[in-house]
Amino acid sequence: MNILQLLNQSDYIQINNQLIKPEYMFASEDYAEDDDVAVEAQLDGAELVLTVADLEDATPLADGAYWLESVGYLRFLTRQALH
């Protein structure tokens, strides 16, 4: 499954040890441009903005998460996964 599909199916994002509910989270899987904003959220009081290019540059990890050099550990979660 590609990272944009995971993004669009998730409700929350785990970034390092924090669980956040993004203010905006979507990227077209068919027509996404590299500079399209895919995620907007508040993280430690600062605004986090990730583009499609940022996500597509992420390195997949064995546990299903991703590593982003600019952010760190990134995992997409659904409400069901939290229960």
C-alpha cells in the first residue's frame, strides 16, 4: 500500500511519541503534485506542514511506519487501531 493511501485511510498520525489529529490530511492518489500540501497539524506548538513530496520521500520501516528525515518516526492510525 502506498503512503498516500495510508494517509487517506487514517484518522490520526503518530509522530515520534505523539499522537495527533491533523487539521488537514488528504492527498489525491491519482493527481497529486509534489508541492501539494498533504498534512497540516500542530506539533509541540509549531505548525507542521508536509507535502506530497515529503511523504513520498519517506523511508518505509519494517513495522509499517515511515521515517522522515525532517520529522522522524511517522505512523498512520485509524480509530479502530487505537482500541
